[in-house]
Amino acid sequence: MKVTTALQKQPFANTNRRGLHLLSTPRSVGTQASAISSRAILSITDARRFISATSTDSEDSNNGPMPVYNDLIAQGSLKEDAFQRTIIETLQELHDRLKDYNPAPLSQAKKPEPERGLFAKMSSMFNKKEEERLAKEAEEARIAAIPKGLYLYGSVGTGKTMLMDLFYNTLGRSDKKRIHFHNFMLQLHGRLHQLKTTTHQHQDPIPFLADSLAEESRVLCLDEFQVTDIADAMLLRRLLEELVINRGVVLVTTSNRHPTELYKNGIQRESFLPGIAVLENHCVVKCLDGGIDYRREKKTFFQSAKPTDRSKHAASAAGSTLPKVVPVAAAKSSTGATALVEEKRFFWPLTKDTDKEVDEYFATIRNGHAVQERRMGFLGRELVLPQTAGNIAKCSFDDLCAKSLSAADYLHLAESIDTLILTDIPKLKPTTLHRNETRRLITLIDALYECQVKLVCSADGPISEIFGGGSGAHSADEDPSTMGELTPAQRQMMDDLGLNDVSQVKKSPIFSGEEEKFAVQRAESRLIEMQGPGWGL
């Protein structure tokens, strides 16, 4: 069952507590970048931090994403990338067109009109053809006036989200929204459930939902667009038509897949094809795939602080003997400038020494706060965090990934803490045995990444070995599409959807491993980025 939570009682949030959806700290990129050493080659994390501080009040911001992008390159915060340059040019064109874009008034959803009498019907027949012709021309002109959005797809770590955020933060409109796709869908299902309980059973709730969304935002930026669930597919098909075509909402989105690859082999996929047509016809479809995952690039960070500076800072935080791990995010360099310090955040393999290092890390960063169990109520369930101190939580892999927790649970957790220490992560085999745990870990990482939570891990192997070598797919003898017996989850799906075609269920991307290939690559890339010293500040 889809989430029906307090989310549906609130407007669609433009921001969470870290300002990830609406970033408007009043400082210019140029001011921040000027404090950075020209020798430093910064990660996408650093560049996104600078972008998030961009204000639409600054001169560069008023001129669009291109001047700010050029400034970031000139300051050394980004490398020149011909593929990114092409995308930023497209975003600049869209930015310029949206300056004066004022769509036609919303066609509000109304109750069905009562049937007209015979005389009224007969009189309308005389002018029917002419009215239809004029109405068709007017509708075509209205649709043609809607600026095409951008559907940006490509490999992980190429800068898609960074470029979208740059566009969003330099767009001087108040009627805009930026939200992660997963969070967006959770809110949609919650709102839809609420509408179904408050409207007449014979009324279509989708137009009402579209009205509400369009009133809040005429420019909608969605990060990580993906469709793997039949309920999402059916909702999106209708909603995309209502928002983009009928209400003139401009869509800018990132994805790992081309529109034609969305929901590939999905159950009843033909019903989703109109939604794909909306994306292709009303968005400029661009691929950002320069072959470089910037999250995996070896980076030169700020000059490291002197040992004495590190020791002083860490000892002050711990109030005792300096431990092995120095959890310092920033210190003073020899020149007196603030410098980021690399710290160990990923511990492996799982040994007693590793456990000791992680315990010392936790003891240091909790800075004297008492350790206590914390119980979080959410969606009628209770999430138990065995060890917390302030906004820091320490949990094992089994605590968070071996239990039936959903994306909504992980988002709620991520929005409630600043740091998560996740221990005892095993090497997950790409088989049905660990499939649920793998998905939960990926979903947890996505939530922590979106909320910029600092993540410290202990695992049975390096990042490259956590997900079975990064394949994210089943081996030939484990591929559900070739297995003779259905799993309980597959049988449950068939019962829920009233399906009889066994082969159709086996080929679904939910079970075939196709979506997991992208998800695993993204999770590994994000884990690497989250180890950088600038992450979670």
C-alpha cells in the first residue's frame, strides 16, 4: 500500500531543514570562490555547495546559469567539460525564455456540468464545426507557447544534478520547485489518497491534484527520474499530461535512462507510453555522458592543516586523549585560511580493530553527549535507533536494512539527523537472497545523499565490493526471468494486480535486475563522494 502520512496534509514542500529543495542563501558564488586556492581541484560536492549558496539577488544569478558556471570554472571549482558546456547552454536558453513566461490561467477542475436540454443541444449544432476549428487552433497555439523543458540523462557522477541545481538557483521566479523524484512520488501518493477521501467517488482526482501542483510551481525540477512501479507509472502517465500539456508546467529533470527506456519491460507498459510521449515532445532530451564519474575522480582538496592544528581541534572536541581517527571537517592551514581535512569515514574489513576505530570515532564526535536509545514514530510504525547522541545516530546494517523499512522511513530518518554511523555492512551477493537488503541499503544511501547527511561506515570490504562487484544484476542461473519457480514476492504481485501471465511478471524491471544496475552504480558513486571532507558540512 502506498504511503498515507502527514505529508499529504501539507503543501508540497519546497524545502527541507537543510534547504535542499529551495537553496537561497544570500551569498554570491564569486564571493565564496574567491576564498579558494586556485590550485585546488574541487569535487562536485564542493561545486554544489557553492551553487547552493547562489542567490537570485546576485548579478550573475540574474543573468542565468551560464555566467555562474563560467565563474566556477575560472575560480578552479569546476573543470572545463565540453559535455557539461552543451547542457549549460541549453539551460541558459531555457532560463532566458522563462523570464517572460506567463502561462494561460489554470483550467480548474470542475464538477461535471448537468446535461443540457434538447433545444440547447440542437442550437449548438449549427456552430459546432466552426467552434471546434477555432478551439483546436487556440489549443495548438497555447501548447506551442509552452517552453520546452529539459530531460537530462546519462551515467552517474557526470554532474547532472549539479547543472540542474545551477539552473534552479539562478532562475528568478518564485513559482518553482526542486525536489528529489522519490520524495515527490511519496508526496503525490499521499495527496492523492487524501483527495480520494474528500472528493466524490465518481470524480477523477488527478485534475484536482494537477491544479494544486501547478498553483504551487510553474517550473518543476525533479532529480533522479525513474519508473519501476506500476502504481507510479499509471499515476505519472496521467499527471504528466495534466501538468505539462493542460497547465503549461515546465519540467526539468535528471535521470539515468533515456525516456524510451523508462519502465522498460514493466507490467502494462503500453499504458505508460503516453507519458513517455509527453517527455519526448515537451522536453529537450539531452545526454550528459562524457565518460567521467567526477565522484570517483582522484581529487586534490584544500591544503591539509598542520598536525598541531589538527590535534588542538580534535582534542578540544573530544576533551581527552586524541583518538586514532580525527573527525575534523575543517581546520586552519599554515596561511591561516580555513582548510578542509580528509578524514577516514569508511572502515574495512570487519575486525575488532575496525570496531574499536568506529567506537573511538563515535566517542569523539558526540562531544560528551550521553548515548541513548531513540524511538522515532512515523507512519504508525516505530523506528528504533539503538545508539544516538544529539543529532548523531549509530546503527548496524541489520538495524536499518534487514527490517521492512521503506523510502519514507529513510527520508524521515535522514531529515532527523546530521550524522549516521552505519556498522557491519556485509558483502551483498547479487542474488534474490540479499535482494531486499540491497535495495534498502541503496534507498538509505539515496535518502542520506539527498539530505546531505554525513555517513561513516564499517563494512566487510571496500566500496567496490559491497554490492557484489558493482554488477547489480543477477547471474544467468539466478535471473528471475529464467527461474522456473516464482518467488513469494512475485506471487504477491500477481495477486495484487490480478495478473495471470507468469513470464510478464518475471521480466518486470522490478525483478529482472535491470533497474538495480543503475541503482548500484549510483550508490557506489555516491558513497565515494560522501567520503570527501566537504560532505555533510
